[in-house]
Amino acid sequence: MYRLTILILWLGLGACDLGFDSPNDVSGDYYNSDLMISFRDSSGQDLLDPDTPGYYDTAQMILFYEVDGELEEVYLESNDLPKQFTLLENVPQNEEPFRLYVSADLRLTSGNTMTYLQLSPSDMDTIVCEYEAGTGKNENYSYIINVWYNGEHVFPINDSDIAYFTIEK
């Protein structure tokens, strides 16, 4: 019985992939094209809060992706977020409540994409994202490595892997 137990354990462990072949091997798909943004006025008031004078109404915001030199308004009717942004609810004070999915041109192996955010009829902002992307036998990936908001480098400015920042208007 003892030998049978050892044999079963040996066969069971031998059938498992313990990850000793290549510890740095990554498999699967990874795409990251979202930004977390907070909009504040010069006194620190949240410009996405309807109680703040001059606030930005997300229902009036429009997102545009630049595709082949042309601006295309973003509205994906069958998507959970058709406008590709959302205002997160119940976010603690001083956190970025606005989540935005910037243009991710998956045809790129690396490079920049341009996204435009119309906050109001008179306020259009530009967002340039630099991506690193690649494909391989076991992986496809694309993630943001730099962000410029209206020409100002805003990410990375800390050690976070998440592109979050505050814009003062």
C-alpha cells in the first residue's frame, strides 16, 4: 500500500507543470488602455461634482479617437460603456473618479495614439499615449508606458502601473 501511495503521488506530481522550465514565461493576453483622471479647479474642487460651479457634465462629454488622421466620435452601441468612459461612484476623496479608455491601435507594435476628450462645447483636450505592444507564441500585449495630457507629461510620474493623474483646469 505504501508503494502504491508513493507511485500515485509521483505520477500526480509528474503530470503537473510546476513552472520550473521558464520562470519568466508569460502567457495569455494583456491589454491596458484605460486612464484614471481627476479634474480639479485651482482651489482643488472636483470639477466632476455637479455641486461645483462650472463642473463638467459627463453626459455632455464626447470622446474622439484619431484614426488614420481623421477624428472619429466614439460610440460603441453594443458595449457596456458605449462612450468608452465612466464616472465611478463612491470613490474616496482625492482619488481619480473618471475612467477613460483611450485609443488603443492594436495594429501598432509600439508607438503613439491620439485621443481627444471634449469636456464641454468650448473645451477640447488632447491625450497622447505611448504604447508598448507585441505578439508572440504565447502572448499578446499592449500597455501604456507614457501619457501626455494637453502636451504635459502626466504618466508615469510615480511608481504605479496604473495611469492615474489629476488635471487642473
